[in-house]
Amino acid sequence: MPKALKDEAALDLAGSTTAVPVANGLSAPTILIVDDVDMNRRLMRAMLKTAHYRILEAKRPTAAITILEREKVDLVVVDLVMPQMSGPDICRVLKQDKRT
């Protein structure tokens, strides 16, 4: 990703939680929520926090790609309609990267 997009993405990370320990000293599965609407991310986080998940959030697709470059994520929940890049476009980018 070009440096300008990485810088923009770094400013747009919505937040994350720390690792949640589960049985046998393993880390909880990590879920990345990508949505430009704050309320949608809050609702999804509220639904998922009752289970043992580590939840990461991104407000923009570029921020999500930055997170995915540095974090091991087990599941990505993506909004279909966002500025910059649609949900299906993000899925195409992820499919092209062997790490994801």
C-alpha cells in the first residue's frame, strides 16, 4: 500500500481491544469489523463482546488493510457500501493476498 494511504489509514483506526485469554492459555479468535458508520461498529462489538473474542475495528477499508498487514485476524466482517472501496472490493484485495 502506498505510504500516503498507510498514513491516512493509521489515522482512521477505530480502536481495538487487548487479547482475551481463553482456556489452556490460548488467545481468543480475532474479529475485524470494518464499517464507516460508528453505530454499526458499536452494535456489532456489543453483540460479540458476550463471547470471548478479540475485536478490532476499522472505519475505512484502507485502515482495515493496514490492520490485516500487521495482525492475524480470524474473521473479517465488512460493510457492503463504504466510501473509497466497497465490501466486495475489500474481499477481492484480501483474496489476492496469500496471508489472508
